[in-house]
Amino acid sequence: MRRCFPSFGRRGTWWLVSPLLALTNAVSAAGTSPAPATRTAASAAARDTSRETRTAVAAPVLVLRTAAGRSWRFTLADLRELPAQHLRTTLPAALGLAGASDWEGVPLSRLVALTGATPTTLTLTALNGYSVAVPAQDLARFDPVLAYRRDGHEITVRDKGPLILIYPFDRHPELNRQVYINRTIWQVHEIVLE
């Protein structure tokens, strides 16, 4: 017996399901976070509004949260207003950022001090969902920097920015171990103090 419809592979049926998912997300978005299509429309409306008023609102690049539920949002301009720390170091080759670089950013310990919290662990999350747990002892022992500039230039998302956690690998040879290489997280957008 011959089939009336062609056989679809796993990827072949997506064109049927995709519009239904978009419609379902749009309908269920009432009162919840907007679906991707809704977010696109909302951001387009926001762009139109900003054109009318001629004011631009900078988007936060970092959200800092405590276990008690308090949160702070920082734009790049906010982070640049905090006292900066400069660090020259060569990152391990495994990180894909070859050569010695001059890094500029905010010491992670300074951000924690702004909250008044005394965490035992900091969980840093990247834009792609990757997260690492950094023990609070690292802040006192190594003073890692949440860098927003490399060699005098702001770090773009394409270049693993806008924020990268940098450890002083040259000053502390013991950092050249996989555990610390894993903690050197890029595209940081959220920090939770636990």
C-alpha cells in the first residue's frame, strides 16, 4: 500500500510544529514571560518609542542576586563607574584567548561587598546557560576580576564578552589547573550569592 503523505524525518516535521508552538506560546504568554515572537514585537515597539522620545535606555548586562531574594541590575556604564582593577595575565590555551592581555574590570569581591552579604559560594551563569560555582575563598585568595575590557577595548559577545571572570594566572601558578580554568567563565550575565 502506498502512503498518501511523504515520510518525514525528525527535522522534516518541524515546519508543521513550529507555527503551532509559536501560537501556543503567544496564547499562554498572557500574564507570564513573553514568547520569543512576542519579545521581538515588544522590542520593536520599544525601539519605536525610544525613537520618538530620543532617549535610549541601556540594557543591564549583569544581574546580581542574593539567597535572601534581593537583586541588583548593572549596565556596562554602571560597572565602569565602580573602581576598576587592571590585571595583566596570560590565560591557559584551553580558554581560546591566546597571549598575554591587559584586562580591566570590577573585582568580584567589590560586587559582593555592595550587597552586604557573606556568601560561601557564588554561582556565575553565562548567556548560554553554562554555570560555575566559585567558592568565596577564591575572592580573598586570588581576587578574580569580572572584566569588561581587554587590551583597552570593550569585550563583545562574539569575543566572549561582555563580561569574563579572569583569574591572575601569571601571579599564581597553582591556578593552572582544570578546576580554575573551568571557573574562568565568559559571557557572564548573572551571579547568585549563596
